[in-house]
Amino acid sequence: MMMANAAELEGNQCKEEISFTYHKQSGYIGFIWAMAAVMVVETAGVSYLLYKWSPILHWIHLILSVSVIAFLIVDLKAVINNPIMIKNNQLFLKIGVRPEVTISIENIKEIKSGSLYQDDRKNKEVLDLSLFSLDDPTFEILLDQPIVDKTMFGKPKNIKRIFFSVDDKTSFSNLIRGQK
């Protein structure tokens, strides 16, 4: 994988793979490890109490807790290993274990600050790809033509706006604007 500076590629079509991280400035790594540590302690304590009361509930709780801890660690590994990619005039947004969204650069109508996130995040035409819902994402992408995204239960949803974060805001913004 190549990390490129947008200034070097401005005006050129993206033939090579350019990647941007999105987890380094968010505190996501520390948050996930803290949650996993708290869950390990909580699982041990609650499992001990449940075992004395009902061994069946103990095993159910233990299996569910270990599954959640494993999911957190898998999601963290996916966040670290799957940067936002631009290749062949396509923007690939794969955030953790969430489904990948592929957008043609020509389909991007406008890229702007994600400052309207708190007002618009519940809108049906909005796809939220931010790691935390606590901070505003760095960017909002407005699309010319809606893309179809499937919800958690498989129902298709037309997306016209996407919110997400990138660590290197300036380079990403310059590269997308230079591709248009």
C-alpha cells in the first residue's frame, strides 16, 4: 500500500492505490482496549456470581461476553487494516467490519465539512461511517446519483450523503477535489 500526498497527485487520474487512515486521531484504539479490559473484569465478576446462582446463566453470560470482546477486537483489527482507499477513480470506504461502500469520484457532487452531522445523522438518505457518534466526522460527501446500501436487516436504502472521518484532512480533500 502506498501513502501518497495529494499535492503530488493533483490533476492526475488515480491509477495507483492511495490510502488514508481514519482511526489514529479518533482515540478509537484506546477506547476499544479500555472497553475490552472493562468487559474482561465485568465478565469474571458477573460469571462468578451467576455460577453460584445458576450455572446455565453463567455459561450463557460467559459465551455472550466473550463473543462481544472478540467482536470488539476483530473490529479494531479491521479498522487498522482497512484504510480508506482511492484507486482507479473509485473511493472505497471500508470502516471496520461494516459493509464496504464504493463511490465513483465522478459521482461526488461536493465534499464539505461534516459539521451538519448532528442535525442530519437520522436522515434516511444519510450513511454514517464515523467510528464514534460522539465527534463530528471530518467530511460529508454529497452524491450526484444516489447509491444503494443495504441496512443491517438487508433492506435497500438510497444514500445521497455520506459522513466519515479521515486523519489527513487536507490531502484527502485536495485529492478528491483534484480528481473532479
